[in-house]
Amino acid sequence: MSWPIIVVTGANGGVGFGICQRLLCQLSEKTPSDTLLRPKQLPENRQNDSQTRDADQFVLPCEGITLIMACRSVQRAKDAREKLLKILDEHIEKLRERPQYDGHADSFRRNVKIEIHQVDLAALASIPKFVKEVQNKYPYVSHLICNAGIAPFAAIDWPKCFHQLFTAPLSALTTPRYYKQIWGEVSQDGYGFVWQCNMFGHYILYRDLYPLLSSPKYPHDSRVVWTSSLEAQKKYEAGDWQLVKTRDVYGSSKYQTELVSLELDRRALDDPDAPEENKRVRHFTAHPGVTHTNIAQNLISPLMQPLKVVLFYVARWLGSPDHPIAVEKGAISVVWVSIISLSVLSIFSSSSKSPQNANGTSKDGSKTHPTVRRPAVKFSAQTDWWGNSRVGMAEIESGEEHSAEAKELVDYCEDLYQEIKAARI
């Protein structure tokens, strides 16, 4: 049995911890409740059984899991692992009390392995070391969840804050435009610091892990989930790929994350050398909505933190679907796209080899995007007024319009990756 082996970066806190928590609790159930959800914007699946690929499936019930916490601090990861196991055990205790409990959770618990490996995306030399450890210990990787990152918020621009609060209060509590950011920083590796930590470091990690992600030892499509943000927006000039000139480096890095994910998935679907029935490495984008984490804890005093949480609840009660608040609720979008059968997402599987579009290459033989294109969307964590979790779906801003830019960005990252890889030898 090929159980999932899932790598989560930044897993020891915040949304990363919530992702690990939700994965474990969901998979301890024979039929995870998250798999019963559908974004209301998702068209009805019209595929019949004969069109469903075996590789599309995530095998349920899940009999076991290896969860790899990829973190900078080993000690914090160890503390988080203990907390995760305690939460899982408490969840299983509640499952045992159900009248129709069949013992699946206890069987699953015996096969849960939570491993810790150190990696720091701010120091690229740590990535090949991490990958070598993973290669030596595990036969494959089924999922890579690119969650780690930094928010270079320096201060609040209070005049802008009050203006947005009075003119667009829900927007001020959902997509604030009043954070002053530290910009122009360069990493010890010589790249844009935030760009490296939030996007490019994950690109290198994905490329180094590709042999394990594409391994036939895991017969189903592997999945790379790139975490974005409600604040993702293009605020950089043409050619400023490393985002050293923009003052909104955080939102721009998240926007680039969306473009890279979209382009890599289109290339996976449009690979002329891959038989349609073979496994693929798929890419999806998801974001946690507004959650209460320490990502911007330096902006307000500890005494103000409870007020911030209260305001988040007020936003939810005023009708915002984008305030899950709790990290395990914010994790639903990532977990959902990690464990749902990909046959549900048939609209994301159009390739140039499909009957709708037989022309996947240009006259010179170079790859082109399919005419029937994978929609430029991301999945979002949402809740209703009462806090019940659901999955939303939204368009990536100008995703179709910027498809050429996405291709150019991935080509740029790949060229840098090949330079870095050659320098290791």
C-alpha cells in the first residue's frame, strides 16, 4: 500500500501547523468530511467512470501517513509534533464515542509517522541537504505543500488605516492596504530576500524533489500545493522578477507564486512525452483567508491582539466569507485540494492532447499552451456566519492575461535553478 508521504514547509506554527492538524484529523476518518465539500463556483463534473484516471485518485480510507515537517527550528518542530499527536489522540477519542465507530481511526493512528527535517528557504544551501535526507529515508513524496514564508511588515500607516476603515471597513479587515513593508533586501545567496523565502526557495525545493514526486512507487498523481494570500497582487515593474524595487513585496511574491503554480500545472498537463494514463505532478494554489497567526505580530502590541481577533469576528458577522480565523479552518483549502479525487477537478485537466485541442505544439516544435486552458483559479478557505468551514474558488488576478508572463517567470526561475544546480558540483 502506497500511503501518502507529505512534506509541509513551515509546519511548526501558524497555517502550516493548521494544515498538519487538519490533514491528520481528516484522514483519521474513513470518509473525510472535507471530501464531501464542493466550491459552489465549481462546475458539475461531467466525467463518466470510463474517463476517470486511476492516477487521479487519493486512496480512501487512508490507512496511514508519513508527515514530514520541514522547518527551520528543529526544537519548535518537536514541540509542534507533540501538540499535533495530542490533538489527534483527542480527536480519535471523540470518534470512538460515535455509535457506528468501526476502529478505522485507531488503525490509522498506529500508522502515523511525523518526521522532522530541517530546511531554511532563506539559506539555499540547506535545501539540497534536506532533499538528500528525504531521498535517503523515503521512497517517494506524494505531496509537497509550499507554505513557509515571511511577511516583511514593518509598521502600520495609520492615516491610510483609518481611511480604509472608514471608507471600506470589510476590505480593511480582509485585504489591508496600510502596511509599510521592508523592501529592497537581498538574501545571503544574492537574491531578493522576500522573493527567495516566499517563492523561489519553494521552486528550488520542488525541482530538487521532482524525482521523488514523479516516482512510480506512488502510482497516483503527486500534488504540489502553493499557498497564496488574499493580498496577492501584481505591484512590480516588468523585469523586476526578484521584487527588489517594489514596495509591496509580500503581495507581489504571493502573486508570483500563483503564476508559477498555474504555469507549472499547465506544463504538466501539456507534456508531449507523458502518456495520458501516466501519473503526473500537479500544481494547485490555495490560500487560508484571514487567520489569526503571528505573521504580523510586530505591528501592534500584545494588548491589541485580542482586539484584532474580535474585529475578525465582526468582519465574519458582517458577511465576510474570508475570515476562518482559526488556523485549522484556514487550512481547509490546502487539505481539500490535497485529498480530493482529481476527477472532481476535471475542468483543470484539459491538455493539448485532449480531443478538444489537438494542437499542443507550434510549427517549430516548441510547447504551447492548450486552447482549452486550465482555468486560472485558486482555492480559498471560507466560513459561513457560524464558522462552518467551506471551500471557495476565485480567479487569479489577470491570470489568463498574464499567461505569457507566467511562462517567462518560470523560465527565469528554471534558468537560475540550473545555474545553482551546476554550481553545487
